[in-house]
Amino acid sequence: MKILSTAPVIHVSNFEQALQYYTAVLGFTVDFKLPAYAGLLLGDTLIYISGPDNGGLHKTPGSGHCCFDCDEVDGYFDELNRRSALISFPIGDRFYGMRDFAVDDHDGNTLIFGKYVNE
């Protein structure tokens, strides 16, 4: 078996509010939208958001945590600051070899965007 890709599902308490935040503030674009479920793209990376009225599996909103490997993060961090994103951990070089930052949605789901740094 060879895994070809992955796409996390992020559970939210208010689907329309989350959709607005992920698109207008975080810069995702809508790949598809159902009444309480949407596929969102940031570049070539796909995530899903799932609202409480979705008929599928339900997880506690706010328990999501996703990490994104990026080729650059400083410009995106600056852009999110201008858009008043909910930055939960500021950008910086970490002991584990990444330059990264964390942003939350209104439920507390966390998205970390990071770039490997040269030693």
C-alpha cells in the first residue's frame, strides 16, 4: 500500500462562521461546499471543515490540530496579522529545526504553518 495524500477534517461548532474565517482571514478557497461540510484549499493542500449538522462522524469542535509544511512562512504570517487572524503562537525559529507559527479558529482548532530551517 502507498498513501497518496491526506486531508484532515476539522470539526467546528458554527459552520458558516468557520467557512468565512477560513476563506476571508486564512485565505483558503472553497473546493466544494455542502450544507454543513466543505473542502477548502490553500495552494494544493486540501482540508475539510465539518459543522454540527453534517450527517457524518462528529468530533468535539476545537480538538483539531494540523501541521502544514511550507516553503515560506514569514509573508503568510504577516498577511494573517493584517487580517486579524487568531494567532496563538507567534512566528519563530524552534529547537526542532522549524520556523513556524500557530493560528486558531474560533473553536480553538489549531493550524501550524512551518518551514524547515537550515542549520
